[in-house]
Amino acid sequence: MNWKQSKNSESETSMKGGRTDLALEVRESFTEDNVEIKGVILKKEENEQKDIRVTTVEITDKQGEKVMGKPIGTYITIEAPHLNEKDENFYKPLSEEIAKYVERLAGGLKNKQVLVVGLGNREVTPDALGPDVVDNLFVTRHLINEYGKEFKEKHNMESMSAISPGVMAQTGMETGEIIAGVIHETKPDLVIVIDALAARSVERLNRTVQITDTGISPGAGVGNNRKELNRKNLGVDVIALGVPTVVDAATIVSEHLERLLSRQGFSEKEVECFIQEMNDPSMRNMFVTPKNIDESIKQISYTISEALNQCFFKGIGA
Amino acid sequence: MNWKQSKNSESETSMKGGRTDLALEVRESFTEDNVEIKGVILKKEENEQKDIRVTTVEITDKQGEKVMGKPIGTYITIEAPHLNEKDENFYKPLSEEIAKYVERLAGGLKNKQVLVVGLGNREVTPDALGPDVVDNLFVTRHLINEYGKEFKEKHNMESMSAISPGVMAQTGMETGEIIAGVIHETKPDLVIVIDALAARSVERLNRTVQITDTGISPGAGVGNNRKELNRKNLGVDVIALGVPTVVDAATIVSEHLERLLSRQGFSEKEVECFIQEMNDPSMRNMFVTPKNIDESIKQISYTISEALNQCFFKGIGA
Amino acid sequence: MNWKQSKNSESETSMKGGRTDLALEVRESFTEDNVEIKGVILKKEENEQKDIRVTTVEITDKQGEKVMGKPIGTYITIEAPHLNEKDENFYKPLSEEIAKYVERLAGGLKNKQVLVVGLGNREVTPDALGPDVVDNLFVTRHLINEYGKEFKEKHNMESMSAISPGVMAQTGMETGEIIAGVIHETKPDLVIVIDALAARSVERLNRTVQITDTGISPGAGVGNNRKELNRKNLGVDVIALGVPTVVDAATIVSEHLERLLSRQGFSEKEVECFIQEMNDPSMRNMFVTPKNIDESIKQISYTISEALNQCFFKGIGA
Amino acid sequence: MNWKQSKNSESETSMKGGRTDLALEVRESFTEDNVEIKGVILKKEENEQKDIRVTTVEITDKQGEKVMGKPIGTYITIEAPHLNEKDENFYKPLSEEIAKYVERLAGGLKNKQVLVVGLGNREVTPDALGPDVVDNLFVTRHLINEYGKEFKEKHNMESMSAISPGVMAQTGMETGEIIAGVIHETKPDLVIVIDALAARSVERLNRTVQITDTGISPGAGVGNNRKELNRKNLGVDVIALGVPTVVDAATIVSEHLERLLSRQGFSEKEVECFIQEMNDPSMRNMFVTPKNIDESIKQISYTISEALNQCFFKGIGA
């Protein structure tokens, strides 16, 4: 997660609420749900049996990009109230659903070589999602390289490699540099990036998966020349799979304040003044996260790694 | 830390701000600093050379107890802006200072058998302080039991044992039950409890150590019959050493709101109404913590364990 | 595991091979398999479908105790070549099998209050089995205490609590002291102890589960007054569930030597002389373990915790 | 560490003992210490005050390479009986000594950009040395990139970045591929590789540091096209810093056997026959390590990371 990037994530919509990595939350900030936004296509599906709701936001042109403050591309949001529960009845159908959408966004995985990247800092519980997913993966690339095509066919495998590069404060390098280097040497066809995200509302924490084909920004932090992890910078397709695990502390305060003041009849302009005045530098490096975050991360990372294992090793558990 | 106890920590002062485990912050909520509160004695010391400020709050009678919402006893607060920095110039003098106050509150440690208890959940970064301290301790009790008094004298040791009991959601037992059992079997003269605390303001996070002789309440959680870790319940003296590592999310929101509204000229009564209205159940299980919490916890727990190692093994590193 | 106890585990059979915690391996050291040993009853079952072999050794009297060098009681050994493989086809039937034998040895678990103890040092991979199992348990005692009998019945739960006490070098206390204290306070009807064991042969490592009703000796180490974890010392029934994860380095060397020399035609007496001469003090604190020990421990601890979760929470995953 | 490479490490000397990564142990296998070996220069220094012994083996030509079974280059071995002890009196002088030899082999570090690579698997205690060292490093590259040359001079820093790439079974990639990629992107002048090594004798475990300028072979494992981490393959200078933390189980058995049989008067030829006969496939993936390996690794990795921090950030702790 890009802990330090709040100030870079300003967008046209930022005054209508704090930082969010979820396209769905940006879309929701436009109060009238049914109003069509030019350049933005919205589609909802519900799977009641699985207790899952899937929303697809497609940003199709520059106009949509500007309004949404997110790059052109497809954003699939899976809302699953039981995502963080340790219960076979939930995580199995969920991992199948995630696998389905990853495959769909990738345009199929058959005979593709894929590199999975677990972003984040394994020492901070809510940011350990990426490394935890990678820890549970069943990598296959070295086996296929060694034992050949026949072995691959026999076991119904696709080639998958994986890395947890660490964060810049641990490595002294931008994540984009490390990944670009690994791509240069191992030539994958597709990169799947896993990361913990920031949401705007606590209700979504640990209950939502966002899958996009637009890439992602890791903790660029101090530097200016940060490298987004996307097709343009990496030269290969990038699918980003994220789960909101924290809310920025400043965001949560302004969200509550905004809601409260609006209810009290203050004008939008007045609310803005309030919030700006309240701007508290001590909050800048604080985040909000649920108290059971350890178990949630453990369960969610297991569900996602099972989804990916299914994608690349169909024979597994069959 | 007692993640789930917010609702139990109501006190006379609770309307004047959210939950805090720091006596110092309760004292500060009485706006006029110089006003004497009956039953409460305040003493301040400063060590400029070490960049440390020490405040002692003594609650001397029922009256003070009621006003402060904390039990009778001594609360020493060491404010050290560099507590979470990995720098020899800071952590050595700090660990000496902590050692000094622990010994003072204990009335000396010579020939006492001491049990150190690391409260908290080692899987949640800001709550891992207690277990991390215990992991770094140099325990001596088994060595003294084995090699005898001469060995003890020769190495200038006191008897120290240590345990990280885990939290109720991990054990199914109250921490008080486990500790009472261990005390029953091993008969220490003194228990020193280490725990992560909640503060009211983010400025204090990871920069403050509170040492008290009043004991502490671990995560009693769902039950009513929670067992405070104090002299009354455990039958031995208890010193609690805590560091605030989180702020309750609801607390931070109401703090900010309160400050803002007061500045806007709202009456205290109005502010209260606002806050009550805003009461958001989804915030109940959320906490706020700094983004560099992993490094901070590592450094602080090291400083505290070094302080305790000095107390019990004078020969160490000398 | 009792890393330091090798010298205490001498038994009548010790000259015929090194240290083993497995009754099965002691029995096997009597070369003629069909010879009946007085006081020892042997029973074998095979479940070809599950690829599991179960051997029950019952030591029925003092005579058997002396010959076997193990206390009177029942020793169930489940040999499962796939125990350490991450494959649903294997670990599910295995966890059911383990659950079955635990229940059988316990004489049923209905309405019993059970304390699970994870012995060992979580920082040493092959010794982390116990703590890892406890980390995965779904404890219920506090829920039943809070929500009552109706809740218990509705969810088909039995009361289970759990603790990982750590090893003496971490706590300064004997494990037996800690457990006795916890029992004194929480009054369980049965204690189930999980521990990593030493085997004599590398073939058994991470492929065998031993379940006994005789208790177990944790790392007594330096002291003489070590406390075995058994009915006599703890005052409640004890079931010990162990998995061999290491071979003592000295054991492995003498085993190989013995085998080789016998094949070369040396007499038993000569072999013994060789081995005694080779006695190498530098080997005393060394152990042998497989190179993939991390994944094995992760998988085995998961299988065992699932077995226990099934025993105490029948509703789980159903 | 290259857990699976035993079969690849055959050399001319392999019959005279099992696998070792230490040039010093190879040299010792030539029984007459004073005999000069062509192409091999030996130099010994002792620092009694620090209780350190330093041996430099220089392999100067193809002849020396062939005899020693190690590539041309310099091998510095620091033998320090207290390397794994948590005692300020030892680890400070030791880390200074290590820093000195690293700087010497590097021909100075002034204005060099250095990439530190922590090889090994963080989930297997004796193999976690490399990742543990990297976890404790104070990386500077991103700071210098951001704040510029003046900042660098003011703080007396050199540019250091660091990565723990994981092992092939975790990533599906050869370590050499990952490192080559990172070098391609970040262009360091020098790579320092940290790894756990295998020794032949248990006496050396956790008490020896080997520093070489010849590079190192990470776990090439299943493939043939393994990539050694050396100047030839990576295009930059490579310094490898290793500590023996395990002995191959097969090695330890044959070492003991050999010693014993020689003492019994068997001829070298006979001994060889014995050992070959004993060749036990079940031992192939077993290693021997001390029982206190967790504390040893923690202490040694701390000492090494302090050595490197001194090299790159002279201002630290000063």
C-alpha cells in the first residue's frame, strides 16, 4: 500500500471525500446513482446464493478519467460480507468467483506466463496482504522449466512465478524498479499485483475485492519519479487485485464531519471551510483499521491465494 | 490491550473526550492546569539533557479516584519524543530512566522474585508490544533455581520469569485466570505487566511510557466477570508498564469534532449533542495507529526489555 | 520438544539405538516382530483407501514398562506418508482419523472442558508444531462462559481453551508449573498436549502422529525436579499428541554406524564399543531435520488443528 | 543456502569429506598443514584481545582452483567463538572487524552504490540469516536519490539498497534471474550477498564468517542452467558473506564414520567402500543444526547488519 501517497492522490473528486483506492467509492460520491456520467459505464450483478455483489465500473475515455480521477480501464468490485470469515462455506465460492474474474480480465490464462507480485510490508498487519498471498502460492514456473511441456500438460498447470519485493523503506528501491528488472529477466506475459488498499468508509474494510486492468501505484513516497505498475511502464499487461484494509485517519475524520455538518444544514461551502480548518498535520501518517485485522488478513490472503492457485494449477485439490 | 473494552471504560470524565489509558491525559482534560484537584497530586520533572519529561500523578483518595476515573495509586508518565527512534544516543539513557522508575515504584528489587507478563496479541502489530518485550528478556529464574544462590550473587542477578499469555480470543481464558494460576504455582513477589495502551491524542503515540502501581485491565471483552490484574485480585504487588500505541477511532473523531466546534463558538452542551448524534457503530471496533508502527514497536520493545534486563541482571553488558 | 533431555531419556533399550519418543520405534527395535513381549500388546490396522496405517501399542504392566522404557498406557501411531503434503485429498481424511482416535482415547468429549497445550518454541521451525496448532484453534470456552448452555447446544460446541506456554529458556519456568497453574484456575477435565517429537529414523519424520494417554515430558532441561505432564502431576487426564519432526544428530550417526557394522559382520559387542568410542560431545546439541521443514510444519499443524476443531465444534464447516 | 545442491558440489576433494562451503575446511582436509599447495596462499592473523582468528586463503590460479574445488579468489575466514552470543563486549568488536574486511575486499566503498542481497528462506530458521540481515539494514539509496549529494555528505552516507528475493521454491525463479533484473534496473557498482552456508564440522557452526570476492551459488536446485552470483554472470563485482549454520546430515555421518574407521586402522580405500555402501537416500534432504539455532541466527544477523550499517552510514550511532 502506498502509505505516504495521500497527497498525490488528489483528484477532481477529492473535495467530496477523502482518499480512496476504490473506483466504486468514487462513483458513489456522485449522489444521484442513476445519473449517467459520460465516459463511465456501470454494471451490477448479484449472486444471492453466494451473498456476493459484483459491480463493474468501466472508464472508457478521457472525460470519464477526469471525472472519476482514475485511469481508463475496467474496475470490478466484488462485495462479499463474509470475505474475512474463516468458514469453508464462504471462502470456497469466493475464491472461485475471484478466479473467474481474474481469468476474464486477463482474457484467459492458457499458455500465459504470469508473475504475481505481493506488494506491501509484511511487518505491518494490514499491509501484509500481498506478501501473505505470495507465501501461500503454489509456484510452477521452475517446475515447468525443468520438467517440460509434457509435465505441464499432465498436471494441467500454467506457468506462475511470484515475488514479494518489500517496500521502499526496506529496500531503498522503488517497487517499480524491482519489478521492471524481474520482468526484463523472466519475460512474463502478464503481471498480477496484489495489494492492500485504502477505502473511504470503514464498512468496506476487509469485505471487498477490487480487480482492475489499469495497474496500481505502489508507495512512491519521497521521490517524484515514481513508477506506476501498469502496461505503459512495465511493457506487459497488469492486473491489480486489491482489498481495502485501512482507511486514512484524516479521511475518516472528514467523512464523519462532513456527514454530520450536512445533516445540520450547513452548506457545502461551509463544510469545506470547516474541514480545511481542521486539517491536522499530526493525522497525516495515521491509519484506521479494525481490531481483528490479523485474523481478517490471514483469511482473505488465504482466499485470494486459493483463487490464484486454481487459475494456474487446475489439477490442485481436484 | 483491551481492544473491546471501550464501553466499560466510561468515567466521570468521559464526556470531556474519548477513551484514554493515560492518567496524564485525564489530568490534562481539566483545562486549568494549576487548579488543584482534591485527592490528586501532580509533580513534574524535566531532564533536558536526555530530552525526557516525567510527570507523576498521585491519586490519594476516593475523591481523586472519582474525579480522575482511575484507581488510587501512583502514575509516572515518561514523555520521550525519541522513544521510537533507533538511535543509541536515545534508547540507552531511556532504558536507564525506565529501569530507575520501575525500581523506585517497586521499592527496590533486591532478592525479589518477579514475574513479567507481556499482554497483547503478537499478531496485531500495535498490540504486540508486550509479547515483543518478553521475547527479548533474559530470564533468570530457572538458572538461579538450578545453580543456586552463589551463582546468583556472582552474576549479580535477581530472579525473573516471563510469560506472554495471549489474548482471550486466542486462549478462551481470561488473562487474569492464566496469571493467577502461574502466580499460584511459582509464587513471585511482584508482577510487572507490559501492555500497549490507548491514548486520546495521536501526538502521544509511541512517545510515552506510563508506569503505575495500580495494575491494569486486560481485554475482558465479552464477559462481565473480568479480572483486573492488580494486588487485590492477584494477591501480589503489580506494576504496570504501558505505552500508548493506538487511539480509538471513535475517540479521534470526537476529539477533532469537539475542538473544531468549540472554536466555532458552539456551547459545550451543543458539542455533546453533535457527538452523540454522530455516534457511529461501525467505528466501534476500529483503531488509529501510525504508519511506521512496525519499526516503532520493534524499537520501543527493545528499549523496555533492555530496561528490565538491567533491573534483573546487573552484570549484563557491563 | 525436550531439546536438552537426551541424557535423561536412557532406557533399557538405549543401547539398541538412539533416542526416540515413539513407542512404535522402541517396539520395532525388538527384531523378531512376532515374538510376544510380556506386558505389551500390539495391534495393527490398515486403511488402504486413506493410505494410513495405525498401530496400537498397549503397555499393560510394570514388565512391559521396563522392557519398553515407556510408561504404562496406550500408544496409537498413525503412519501417513502424505501427512506433510498440502493436498485436500489427504489432509481431510487424516484430520478425521486423528479426531477419531483423540475422541476414542478420551472416552468421548461430550460435556468435557478441555485445555489444549501447544508445547515448544515458536522460533525454531521444527519445534513450532505445538504453538502453530494452537494458533489455528477455534477456542470456545469464553464464548460458552459468556453466552451459556443454549448457545453451546445450538452450535454443537464443547468447551475448549488453549495456551502456548513457551519453553523454559524463554519463561524461566517449567512448562509443568505454568500448566498446573492454569489447571488450578480453570479446572479443565482433560488436557491435550501437542508437541514435536524426536524419532530414531528419518523415514518417520513428518509422516507419523503418536497419540497416547500417558502424558509427556517437556524440556525439563537444567533442573532435576522436572514435572512430567501426566495425570499424576496435573491431577487430570492427559492426552499427548506428537509428531516426530527431528532426529537427534547423535542418534542418526550411531544408527547408521550400527547398521553398517552389523552388515560387515561385527558382533553386537564390537558395535557397541565403536559407538561408545565415537561419542562426540559436539554432537550433543545438534538435531537433524528435513530441508522442507517449514512447509511440512505448516501443513501438519493445520491438519491437527482441524482435527481438534472438529472435536470441539461439530458445527464448523458442516 | 543451496539446500538441494549437494550433488553439484563434488570436487576433487569430495572423497576426503562431505560438502563444505568453507574454503578453510577444504584447505584443512590436506592433512599436513605446512605443505605448500601450488596456487594456494595461506595467511593467518590472530587478534587475541578480540578472541578472533582470521585466515585468508588465496587461490591464485587454475591449479589451485582444481585442488581446492573452489574458484580463483580471496577467502577470508573470521573464526569468532562468541559470534552467536548476545553480549555487547563481543558483537561490537566483531561487527567492526567484519566491516573492515568487507571494505578491504571491496577496495573501499566511497561513492560506490551497493546492493545487498539476503539469500535464503525466511521460514526455515537456519536459512533465515540473509533475510534477517536485510531486515535490520538501514537502506539509504532512496534517501540520497531524493535529497541529493549534500544530504549524503552531511550524513556521511554511501548509497545502499537491499532485497531478500526468497528461494526458488517460493518464487519459481532462479535467484540469479531476480538479482540480474534488479541490477539491470538500478545499476549498482557492487553486490554484497549474505547467505547461510554448510560446513563440514559442527564445531564451526555459528562461529565463523567467510567473506569472499568470488561470488556464490544460490539454490540452483532442479535446473541445469543455474546462475552463479558472480562477476561473470552479474556484470558487477560480488562480495559474498556467509556463515555456516548447518551441516549436511550425510556429511556428518560420513565424517564420523571416516574418523572412527581410520582410528580402527582401516585403509583409506576400505573407508571409502564403507561410506559408499552406507549411502542412504533418505538422508539426502536432511540437515544438522544446533538446538539454539533461533537465538544464534538472531544474534549473528544483528552483528552482520550492524557491520554493514557501519560501512554505509558512518554517522550512525556516532
